[in-house]
Amino acid sequence: MAINNSIIVPAYKEKNNIRPLVTRIFAGLGNEFSKDTEVIIVDDNSKDGSVEEVDALVKEGYNVRIVVRTTERGLSSAVIRGFQEAKGERLVCMDADLQHPPESVPDVLNALKEASFALGTRYAPGVEIDKEWGAFRRFTSWFARLLALPLTPASDPMSGFFGLQKTVFASINTNDLDVQGFKIALELLVKAKLPHGIKDVPFSFGLREEGESKLSNKVIVQYLLQLKELYIYKFGVGTLAAVALLLVLVVLFLFQYLVL
Ligand SMILES: Nc1nc2c(ncn2[C@@H]2O[C@H](COP(=O)(O)OP(=O)(O)O[C@H]3O[C@H](CO)[C@@H](O)[C@H](O)[C@@H]3O)[C@@H](O)[C@H]2O)c(=O)[nH]1
Ligand SMILES: [Mg+2]
């Protein structure tokens, strides 16, 4: 049967999460989607048994494959690679560590029946947000969203759980995308043409139980640099404004070193 849906999972040292992730995705897909969906794991040479785990799942009949990159690293570029490998007309991106509920994948696929972009959002009525987060993490998350507000009206542009139509992805020149860092959804929301708009898919961001987060200070700096690029891309900001923005970014950079 032809594949209509591709679930792309960037993964680095996620061996223990791969089995529960893949089995829960397919269990959640139900009759409508399970036959025409593939899962593509894009692994950056973890060498932790992830390849063997995927081989075992393939033998059990799951439509999953793993792309191992040996010369590149990084979440966003891994997602782009997965989109390029995908056979489906509907593309979904989600993390390997089960923080994005596999059972919500059908909601993303259903949203893509109408919308160009389906955005998993942690900021919607009735959604539980990050119960374990302290005040400072909540503040930085809120502030990071505030900085992105002039770029996109999307409710959660920092989300790593989203979907888009293959035609939307095909209309972008991937060389125009900044693939440093974690925020590939933001990049796509600003640069892609979305003729049928964005549909929110509320979800509760779970806790990582296996493995470790790869979020680092470097990722925060990459986000700030990405914002600067996107402001210039969108507004063609003049020199003065760009310098002002840079100053803000430098202050923020120092701020997170002083406070963290
Ligand atoms: N291939 C590859 N995968 C990576 C890399 N770095 C991280 N990943 C994978 O990307 C996913 C997210 O990484 P985490 O380390 O779990 O990130 P996080 O701090 O939980 O961040 C998540 O939440 C953010 C919102 O708070 C999101 O903005 C972000 O995109 C991500 O979904 C995981 O599946 C992880 O294995 C990399 O260099 N290469
Ligand atoms: Mg995580």
C-alpha cells in the first residue's frame, strides 16, 4: 500500500525510547492510518544499539526505518533530512523521548487534512504545561515566545511536535533554512507559504524518563541567533534596529550565564 504519512523522529542516543515510541505510535494510529504510515528515525551515529532495535521492530512487522548520519549533527538538520527521505504526503515531526505523546499523532494527521501546518501546542485551554518547571524556566519559555511573536502568530513556535503538507516542504528551498539548533518549526512557520493556514493541536508535554536532554546553553545561543536572522529575513531590519536587537541578544546571553 502507498505511504501517505511519514513520522520523522530526530534521535540521538535514544535506544531505550525507540521501542515504546514506535509501538505506541502504531497502536495509536488505528485502522485509518496504520497501514499507510511510515516512521523514519534520523539518528546521528549514536552507536547505542538504536539500529539493532529498529531492525528488531522491522522483523516484527513495523514500518520503521533508521537513517544514520555520520557526518552531520543537529536536531533541525536531522528533521530536514527526514522530510527529504519521506514518502508520505503528510509529514509529522516528533521527539524520540516520549515527551510528545505518540497517541496524539492521529490528531496531527487529521489536522493536516485541512491545514497546511499542524502545530502541537502546549499553550491552549485545558493543556497541562510542564508541571515540573520552576518559575525561571517558565519565565524563559514565556520570554522566548514573546521574542518570536512579531515573526509568527503561532501559539507555540518553539514546539518540536508538528506536521506539514509535503507540498509545503517542497515549496521551500532548504538552503534558505537555518538548520543550526532546535527550532525548525519556527523556521518553517516564518519561511514557508501556508495557503491553508495553521491548525493547533493541543498536547501535554510529558517528562523524559529515559536518556538525557540535549538542550544546552549552545542551543539557547543558537535560538537567539536564529531570531536575529528571522527578524532580518522578515522585516529587512535596518542597521540601527539590527544593532539594538543584537544588544538585546547579548544581554540575554549574559543573563542566562549569570542566572543559570
Ligand atoms: N539526530 C539528532 N537528534 C537530536 C539531536 N539533538 C537532539 N536530538 C533529538 O531531538 C529530540 C529532542 O531533544 P531533547 O534533548 O529531548 O530536547 P528537549 O530539551 O526536550 O527539547 C524539546 O522540547 C523543546 C520545547 O521545550 C522543543 O523546542 C525542542 O524542539 C524539543 O522538542 C530528541 O528525540 C533527541 O534525541 C541531534 O544532534 N541529532
Ligand atoms: Mg526532550
